[in-house]
Amino acid sequence: MKLQMSKFSKWASLLFVILMVVAMVAGCGNNAPEVTEPANQGGEVSAPTEKPAVEEPKAEEPKAEEPKAEEPVVQISRPASGEYGWLSNTDGQFPITIIDGSGQEITIEEKPQTIVSVQASHTEISFALGLGEQIVGVSDYCNYPEEALTKEKIGAQEMNVEKIINMMPDLALVTDYHYKNHAAILDQFKEIGINVVVINSADSFAHTYTTIQLIGGVTGTIVKADDIVIDMQQRLAEVIKKAEQVTEVAKVWVEVSPAPDIYTTGSGTFMHEMLEAVGATNAAGHLEGWNKLTEEEIVVLMPDVIVTTYGYYVENPEDGVYARTGWAEVPAIKNKRVYDVDSDTVTRSGPRLIDGVELLGQIIYPEVFK
Amino acid sequence: MDKSSIRKSSSNRILIGMYIFSGAFLFLAALLGLLVSSVTVPVPSIIHIILQNSIGLSWMEDIPRNLEMIIWNIRFPRVLLALFIGAALSLAGAAFQGLLRNPLADPYTIGVSSGASLGSVLVLYFQINLLGLGSFSLPVVAIIGGFVALMIVFGMTRLSNRGMAIETIILAGIIISAFIGAIVSLIIAISSQEDMRQILYWLMGSVGMRGWSHLQLFIPFFLIGAAILLLHHRELNALAMGEESAQHLGLDVKKRKIWILVGASLLTGASVAVSGSIGFVGLVIPHLVRLITGPNHRHVLPLSMLTGGAYLVLADLIARTIIAPKELPIGVITALVGAPVFAILLMRRFGRGKS
């Protein structure tokens, strides 16, 4: 009898152990924080900063073509930290002196022949300004335009300092992140003759315009920069004008990362500004910045349209949303209005932002924005 | 009598050989770390730049300023930092394994590293800039954090056990580590994506983008901590028998324990403060060294330093060249290499035990 008992208890304890292990594995499965969480890859988070105060335009461009927009033609606005200032006549002639994102005066003697960019948005802007030849180094995340993929990679938030110093570019475009955390390295760059321009992260259209103009100014392409900005402003004005025709305002829920950690864009982000421009309501507009919401909180919002931006690393995101249990009553699910958009066009502070706005308009109000 | 003296001299020779080998290994590793990188610089230039900047010896002209900067301001301090941190972690690991009489002990067991990690994470999350120290704030706050964690562990131990028993210290350390780890997870959970990436990257450990300033901050802690531990090699040997036996051997166990803990914590706290938590160095290296030297701490401690330093230099070399121009976090390399090595050591132990 003793033998039988011990055999039974042996199996019982084995079963117990297996159950515990299964429970632990299931529990541990969700613990690893997903590093690839947000939709954008280049660290381009729109952190909730206060809206930049608008300054009177320092009219330096010769042709002041007035667009039909409410917004003035050329604006220099002050970002949250530091300011961009023009201290010399910016008719494209070098040397020019500016105040960059770190608040320091930077003088660029000659037009830079070689440029290194550590952020995807700056790379896009530079290419749009026609500087494809001058760009010699890009970040690991620069993927637009196609030509950017052929350039030498020099790191991103963690820069490959040796490589950059070896290249000795005339100009290095860095971000406020690098200034805050690796100011010593930026000083090293300056010591050996690399011009360093700190560009703060943009979180609004206005800020993006000034970024484009700043890059244009320091690279001697200010005229093209103004063209791009005016074009963007005009197209945005057209979108806003069309949005006036909207009769039924749609409530839009934006997701930048999939379940179970669903993050959305509140006020003070690009998406928010875009949704307002096309005449829609941001379901998360009452929150500031990027926020994580639970499924219950989202369903309660009852959005009419759901927009996801993580299609580039999740297959068929729309199906994932439709498959969610408990969401059957949500209008967006009932009317099959879940769409995925290219995250680069809606989160990257570059010239393609305007493409993102127009795309959003077409998705949300197809009758109005044909 | 004669036999033992003969034995002693031959084992002496082995030991001397070990020291020479480790020293040479370290030197070669450092050399390799200097010569090989994602950017190729001709070897004579490298030697010249280093000699010129350190002892003023110069025979070449027209070395481009940027090459000099790469070697002297970036690569050299990086290799040195890897060397010292590897030495520090291995030394602390050996001391902890001896003190706690636990082969699984590593520098992160008693919570100092958690405290340092929390300090750093707080700096990253709140963007603290202490007294205008700029990027220096992070290591300083981290060291303070490590120290505070150690104090809490000591306090907790004292409250539960007057004699500061080792088992109690381990338990208190694990509790504090777990708690602080939870706070770090909390901060990660509520931080924005950008902060989160920054924090996680920092936690994975790196010796890059540091420079001379971080090295200068680290060296004093290293020297003091190493001195304390190296001088306590006899005490560590005695403690290996158990605390009671050590007491009977005449050791002031309580006092010595605290000294050893403080020394090892100085090394660990400063390492984590400067380079994040690089794992598998303090755990594996002492075991490797003990394979050859046996358990005598007189030799285990210094040889762990030498071997650990070489190991981390090579790990950093691999981390920055294997997928150049991208960089892998150094903790990944040490784990990928360290875990299999540890497994092999484990199996050898079992093998020996069975026979």
C-alpha cells in the first residue's frame, strides 16, 4: 500500500509542477516590454510640449506669394526648448548665422558640400530640398526616398561616432536628444570642424515648417524650402476648406500600436492636428500626447472610424481589429470602417505630412475629399 | 617536507605562468580593441597617436585631426572603460561568490545594481540635470542610488538579524532587487516611447559614447573597491569554510563582511552607473579562473580582474564590429557567450562529481 501511495503522490506532484510551469510561462509571456512598440521607428515621438508661440514673420524671402490659407506665409516660431533665429540676411548667401535648437549661435561659413543626418525626418526634408548628392550619411531608420537606403548608415540615437568623424562632413543635423544626452560628442564634432545644427523634435505643422526652413537656410536651399512650405500650407488650406463641407462629423480613433498595448495620439500630436484639419474629431482628443488606453475605455468612446498606423510590422491590422471580441457594437466595426495608413506619412515631421492629411481626408470623408 | 616544497615550486610556476598569460591576454585584447573597429585606421597611426598623447613621443607628422580624435577621444577611452569595468565586475563577482558561498552569486545579487539602475532610469525619465552636471548627472545619481540600496539592504538585515548573517543579506538583497525592479518596470510602463527606448537601451548596457569623463569618474571607485577586495583575500578564504569556522579562526566576521560588501558594492555601483547592467561577466569569469587556480582567493581575485577585463574588451569589440555600422548592446554578447560557457562549466562539475 505504501508503494501505491507514493506512486500516486509522485504523479500528483508531477502534474502540479506541470500546471505551475504552464501558468508561469503563460504569465511571463507578456512581460517583456515590446521595444518595437510605437509606429514610428526613428524616435520621432511627439512628446506633449506646449504649442510653440508664433512670432511675426521675418520676411526674408523675395517672393511673398500669399496663399489662400489663414496661416501667414513664412513664420519663425519658437519651439519648446531653444529657438531658431535668423541672425543674418537669409537670401541664401553664406556665411549665415542662426540660433539652433540648443540656443547657441551657429555660423556656417560656406555652403555645406557633405551632410550627415541622424533622423529620418531631416533626411526626407533634405532630399526634398534637392540635397541628395550632398547627403553622405543617414540614420539606420531613414527609408525615404529610396535613394536614402543607398547611403552610408551612421547610427541613430546611438551614433556611430567614429564613422561620422571619419567622414568629416561639413554639416551634421542632429536632434535635441543628442544635445541633451551627448553634448560632449557634439562638441567633439565642432572641435574638428563639423558644423553641428541641433533641430528640435517637431510636433506640429508650424514647427515642421520652421524645421524645413532651418534646414534650407543652413544648406543654402532656402528658396526651395520656402516653396515646399508654401506648397504645404496651400494644400493644408485646401483641405481645411474642403472640410467645411462635412455635414456629419466623424469620431476617429487612432491606434499606433496593436493590442494588448494600444497607444493613441491625443492632443499636441500630428495626428490630432491632421484630424482637426480634415474636420474629424479625435476620439482621444481630451488626452494629451501619447496615451495607452484599455479596451473598455476605447469601446466606450464609440468611434465611427478607426485608423491604425502599424501595418508595416503587423499583418492585416484591420482584421485584427475586426476580430476583437466585445467590440461588435462599435460603429467603426459595424460599418467596416477600419483603415491602416502608412505611419511614416502621418508621424514623420517632413514634407509628406501633407500627403498624410490628404489620405486621412479621403479615408474618413470619401465623398468630400475625392 | 621535500615533496611539498617541490609541489609548491611547480604549482608556483603554473601560477606565474597564469599571471603572465592573463596579463598578455589582456594586453593583446586591448590592442585588438584599439586596432579593429568599424572605421579602419592604419596601425602605425594608432600607435603614434596614443604615444603622442600619453607620453608626448611623436615621430609622424600630418596625422589628420579627425583620426586623432577617433583614436584618442573615442576608441582609447572606450577600450579602457571596457577593461576596467570588466575587471571590476569580475572582481566583485569573485568576492560575492566567496562571501556568499554561492556559485550563482554575481555582482547584482544584493541589490546595489538595482539601486544604480533606478537612479539612472529616474534621470532618464525626469531628464534630471543635477547642478548643471549635464550628462554627468546620470552616473552620479546612479552611484547615489546604488549606495542607498545598499544601506537599505544593510538596514533590513540588521533589523532582522543582529549578526548580519549572510543568508539574511542575500534574502534582503533579493527583496530589494525585486522591489526596485518593479519600480523600474513601472517607470518604463508610464514613459513615452522615446524615453522607453532610451531607458531599455541603457539598461542593456554599453561602454560606447562615454569618453574620458566617465572613465575619470569610474577610476577612483575602481581603485578603492579593488584595493579593499584584494586586501581581503585571506578573509575570503576563511569565510569559505563558513562563518562560524571563520570566527573560530580569529576573524572579526561581522566587520570583515561589511568591508567586503562595501568594496564589492563600490565596484558594482560604479560599473552600473557608468555602463548599465552588463550581465554574465561577474558570474562566469570567476568560475573560469577557479578552474585553473583553485579556490585560493589570493589568486582568484587578481586573475579574475585580468581575465574579466580582457573578456569585456573583446565582447565590446564584437559588439561594435559584428553588424557594423550598427552596434549590438554589449550585454547581448556577454550573455550569448557567457551562458554556454557557464553551461559547460556546470556539466564539467557534474561530470567530476559523479566520478
